[in-house]
Amino acid sequence: MNGLGLLASCAAMFMFLQMFPEAVRPLNFTFSNVLIVCSRISALEEGMPIRGVAINVGFGDDLLVSSYVIDIGITQVFLYSNTNIYQFS
């Protein structure tokens, strides 16, 4: 990811976090986009609490949100397996 993409991703995450103090209720598209950002910048640990927030506001069964939670899980497994390969070689 280039610098501009990383900057845009961090800005999207910042704007998401600013929604809650302003009492703005996020949509399912908001959650899916933030989860995409987490996957792209490898912020996988940050992505899982966002899933918890999605459940709390009523998007636990939403297919769009769930598909990106699966994407984060797959990315995490992929990164973990590559780390283990390099540790033992």
C-alpha cells in the first residue's frame, strides 16, 4: 500500500471513531468499510472489537458486515502462517 492509501485508511478509521462521541449511528456500510480498512492496514486486532460494536448496534447478522469479518479472519490466518514459516526456516 502506498503512503496515500495508508493515509486515507487511517483517516477513515479516525472518522469512524469520531462517530460515537457525536452520537452518529453507523450503517452496515460504515462497518464494512472500516473492516476493509483494518484488513488493508493489517490492523486485525483492532478489527475484531469493531465486530463487537456492530453486534451491539444490531448488525451481527448482516451479511455485508459478516463477510468482511471473515476476510479479516482469513487475513489474520494468512499473516500468522507466513510468520511461522519465517520463524522456523
